[in-house]
Amino acid sequence: MAQPSKEELKEAFKKADEAGTGKLNFNQLKSLMLAMASDEQKAEGVIEQIAELIMKMADINGDKMVDYEELVKFIYDEETDPKEKMREAFRLCDTDRDGFICKKELAEFLKLAGGDKEEETGDKSKLKIVVMMALFDQDGDGKLSYQEFVT
């Protein structure tokens, strides 16, 4: 998807924000992306997956909605604070928003990030997760807190 100008993004955002709340839910974000996508991108069928990623990464305050400022920060990478980058990465992994990354979430993230190749056996993939948890799960509770994630 070619990066739109901020003005194009603002216009598309306003159109997708039918209720005028200043925030988009997942379906509205998907509509915005479909409106801005090329025919080739629509044919590839990845718009929904990209919308999911954007929703997880751009939703700074965790309300499962994306406001215009959050979207601008995400698309134009205007956030330069390394701590904020780490919070974004943690939010991407913490799909259930409970403040922890469990083994299942870690496995989903690795698969999404390409770190879990299809040719790998399920056992090898599980071993990766076990090793990562053993290395980083400092309190042994079977999940990673934000503090464990950043250290």
C-alpha cells in the first residue's frame, strides 16, 4: 500500500468515521484501508490481516479503537521514543490485552513475524517457545510481563 499524504489520510479517515466519533473500530479501519488499496492489493486478500496488525500496533491507549493521531503516529513513524517502540511491540504480542504475553501469543507473533516457518515441525516450534520463555520469564509464571519483555 503506497503511503498516502496526511491530507489523503485525513479525508479517508473522515469517510470511514461514519458516526463522527474521531475513532475507528476494526471494521471502519478495514474500510479505510480497502478504500485506499490498489486493485492488486485487494486481490491479494491481505487487507484484513494488515488492518489487524495496524489495530494492534497503532492503538496506543488500548481501547480497541484507533483515532486519527494514533494512526498518523503509526503510519508516518512519528514516535521516536524507544520506550514507546517497545510498548508498541509488546502490544502487538499481547493480543488479549491482559498485560502479559503467554506462550500462545508468543507462538502467534513468531508465526506472523515469519520466525515460525511452515517447514518447521510443531515440536521444533514448541521448543523455540519453551526456550524463549525459559530465558525471559524471570518470575516463572509462564508468561512475560512488560518488564520481562523489555529486559
